Amino acid sequence: MRWVNRQVRRGDRLLLGAAPIVVLALVYLVMAANRHAANPLDKILPLPGSMVESMSVLLFQPDPLSGQLVFWADTLASLQRLGIGLGISTLCTLVVGIALGALPPVRATLGPLVTGIAVIPPIALLPILFIALGLGETAKVALIVIGVAPVMIRDIAAHVASLPREQIIKAQTLGASSWQVIIRVALPQAMPRLIHAIRLALGPAWVFLISAEAIASDVGLGYRIFLVRRYLSMDVIIPYVAWIALLAILMDVALTVLSRRLFPWAHGERH
Amino acid sequence: MSTLLSFRDVWVEYGDRIIIEKLDLDIAAGSFVSVVGPSGAGKSSFLRLILGQEAPTRGSILLDGVPLKPECGPDRGVVFQRYSVFPHLSALRNTMLGLECAQSPFTARLFGESRRKAEEEATAMLEAVGLGHSLHLYPAQMSGGMQQRLAIAQALVKRPRILLLDEPFGALDPGIRADMHALIRGLWQEYALTIVMVTHDIREAFTLGTRVLALDKRRHDPHAPHRFGATAIYDLPLRNRTEPTPPSITIDAIGNN
């Protein structure tokens, strides 16, 4: 049978998907064990035991200085920045993106500006943001918004602009005004695409969050990783990175489920 | 029969390309006009003119004696070959949209009593096109024929003065197409519609229409083919059934008095 025709059953798919991850974990363990056999104090490839040990301190013992559980304080701070940043970006995208896509005069006015902002590497703007907005939360959230929103806006604007012309004409023959075309034709059809755009924006949003935290912060997942790097604390860095990956996967899955629940018509399902 | 739509010396030009030249036409209320012609002979431009998507370069188009605004409006309904229905709305909501837009300018949604009324009206219209059992299906769950039925119901619920059909049955199977012909013929008689249908199918044009317009270029210059536009080269009234049989001998709205 040709490989292009081979379908994998559900159970097998789980097995096949898990295999490379298990292999990687095994390779890591073997390499770590080898290094520890040569040097019991090795810090580069920590064994699971030492990871659990140092993480349990961060997870369950309050920090003597701040009195907080460090791991949870970091997670909360990072998720809050990410949430506010993505929330503002989504709101901007809804308003600006749909107006750009649906209204030619708005497209002519704002289109070049949005394109211009979108091509600037956001990290290059970070110094400006820190100078203008200080080193607090605002600058970090602003970096996420500036990094993520223009791309999302362009995506939604392009999607709305590519709605079949027939639909827009049809809506007008049904008596719809510009506003009614926007809220009854453009907006609902942009929603599934918006969720898709958020999913794609999650990756860059994490990048900007970690960068901002690495440079100036006193709490956050990215801050912690860059802080303990000074002590070669791979036993903290690796669990933190795994936790970030887990959070990102959870968000992605949640958005996918949400889209299927709210907009079944967009997923070609027999609902 | 009274004239509903008249073209007075209408020209359509894009730059130095002439698409339609010197078109003079009167379309009577209650007629079913089929428009045929080769590709590029201005059939779509003709439809866009009536739809208001495009303004004539010269000349004027009058609807009920009033110049037509170059913008689409609820007095002219349309059914395209594809993309006429909204994929994110069920059949019922698709049909209700026209009623909601008219009655609720800000939210374009109805609530309570007015919503129930709109639902009733839309349901009745869907039943008239044979979709009474599929009120809550989404377009993606419908066959091509059902989608076109829905598009027709959606347009008719606004009671347009003119219904424009742009190759409405071009993408359908022959069997389904025959059903749709019967449906549109029935609706035309029942609602006393004025229909302008653009089609590629000459047989369809003659079976359905009470009048067949053939658009093509009258003259052809081989050195500058774009300098002559199309116009109505044949205008055939099909006299054997110019009008639907009046349902009774009393005076009615179509002018059979």
C-alpha cells in the first residue's frame, strides 16, 4: 500500500505520536546518567531527581524575601501579561481589521500605516517602549500588542476583504447598510478566523513576553529562566521550559475547542 | 402592461473599451426576460447596471420613471450562481436577514414579538420554495439546488420590484435544474414577479422567458475590437405565453383588467 493512503487508527496514532517524545526523553536520561557517572556534581544535564528537588522548593516553599510561592507567582505574572496583551490585540484586530477589510476608505487611510508597523521587528522597538513607558508592566504588554496585533489585523482584514463580493451585494439587496453588513456578514464570518489568528499569534506572543521579562522584570517565567541561567541551574530551566510548552499547548487546544463549539458552520461538520 | 424598467440610450465604457452601446429597452412589469449572448458581450454588465453595482457612462436607467441610484437596494433582489447565501446562518436566519435589516437599523436583530413574526414570514417563504423541512440546516449541509432555493426565498421575502437571476441554475444537475425551472415559473406566477435572468443555456432562456434578449456586438472592427460595444441584437417576445393566466376574471394588480 502506498504511504499516502495509509490511515492510522486512533489508538495507533497516540502510540506513534508518543514514540518520538519517549525516545527523546530516554536519550536525555542516558546522556545525563553518563555525565553523572563521570562527574556526580554535573549541572548541565540534571537528573529528574534534582529537577524535582529544586522545583519543589519553588512550588511549595515561600520565598524568604517576598513571601510568595515563586513558581506560581511567576506563572501568574506571565499569564497576566500574556492575557492582557493578547486581549488588547484581539480587540484592536476586531475593530481595525474588520473596518480595514470591509470599508475601502478606511483601507486606503490606515492600510499603509498598519503594513508599516507590521514590518518593523518589534524587539527593535523594545528600547523605545522602555524609555517611553518605563520598565513596568505597560511596556511588556505594549511589546506583545505591537508585536502581535498588526499581523492579526492584516490577516483579518485580508480575510474580510476576500469574502465573496456576491455576499456583500446580496446583503445590500436585502436592505443592509454598511453597519449592518459589518455586524451581520463580516463580523460573524471573521470570528473563526480571529480565533485561528490568536492561535497563530500565541507563539510570537510568548517570544515577546519572555524577551521583555528577560530584559527588565522582577517576576515572571522568562525572568526566572534568565535569572537562574547565571547559576547554570538547568534543573530549574528545563522544568520551566516544559511548563511553558504545556501552557501553550493547553491554550491552543482550548481555542480550537472553543472555535468548534461556537462556529460549527466554519469547520465543515455535520452539526 | 406598464413599463417597469427602461433603458434610455445607455452606454457602458471602461476607459476606451466600450462594453455596451446605445441600449434602448423597456421591460414591462410582470415579464420574465431571459438574456443570452456570448461571453464578453456585456451580459454581466447589463445585470450590474440593473443591480446598481455600476452606473452607465452615458444615458439613463429609469425604474418606475425614476432614475436608478447607482447602488444596490432592497427594491432589486438578486440570486447569483454561487455565494448568494450566508454560510454562517441557518436557512431560517438567512431568510430572516432581510426583515431584520429593515426593522432594526442598529443591531439588525429582532427580539420578542417582532422576531416571532419575522420567523413566521420567513418560514412561509421557505415553505413556498420547498425548504419547509430544512429550516435549521446551514448552507454547507445543503445541496446546490437547495442553496439556490434558499437564495430565492431570501430575495423574495423582501418583495423586490425586480428579481435578477445571474445564471442561477448553471451549476446544477440537469434533473435538479428542471425542478428549479418549475419552481421559479410557479413563483413568478404566484407573486406576479418581474424577472431578468442571465443565462448561457439557450433552451432554458426560451422555456422560461416571456421575452428573450440576445446581447452581442452589432459591428466588429478587426483592428480595434474593443471600440464597438454590445447591444440587444435580438429582442424576441414569446407571444404564446406573454402573461401568466390570471387566477380569476376580476380586476387584478398585474393589469389584466
